[in-house]
Amino acid sequence: MGLSKKDLTKRKSNLKTRLEELEKKAFNDPLKKDVALHEEIAELKKKIAEQGC
């Protein structure tokens, strides 16, 4: 069963909000010492791109 358009929009906005929070933390880590943080950012960007539109 697929998700409704409203559910997809809500999921995408939640991903974007989480991404903004992580990017604020990543700004304080310019040398990328926290690898997990930067990997999660890359994963979220990939998920947002997959949803498209």
C-alpha cells in the first residue's frame, strides 16, 4: 500500500528539518572528525533526492 501525497510531503519536510539540525552541528565540525554525523547528512540528502519533486 502506498503513502498518500500528504504523508510523502510530511515525511520530506521532516527529513529537511532533521537535515538543517545536523548541518548546524556539522558547521562546528569543519574537519569532519564526527564521521557518523557527516554520513547521516549524506544519507538524508540522498533520501530527499530520491523523493524528488
